[in-house]
Amino acid sequence: MAGKFEVKATKSGQFMFNLKASNGQIIATSEHYKTKAACLNGIESVKKNAPDAKTDDQTV
């Protein structure tokens, strides 16, 4: 099973998503968005930009 994005409503009426690995563990959590459409756009942005993302280790 592949990972999945889970969209959730917050207590304050905003929206956010978690990216879950195939084992069910949360591997990324989004910011809070004012609308569901903006949240879904955030997911599409991650899908579009993550495949070629480089790691920038700023701890060294």
C-alpha cells in the first residue's frame, strides 16, 4: 500500500493534512489553511515539488 494524504478539519474550522507512510505513521504535517481548497492546493504542491527536492542539512 502506498502512502496517503489525510485532510482534516481543525477545532478552529481550518484545514490541514498529514502525509502518512504505508505503515500508517505520520511523516509530515502541514500548516493550517483557511479553506479546504487551499489545503488541497498544498497537497498538490507537495506532490509536484517533492520528487526532485534536495536535502539542505542546516545542522552542519
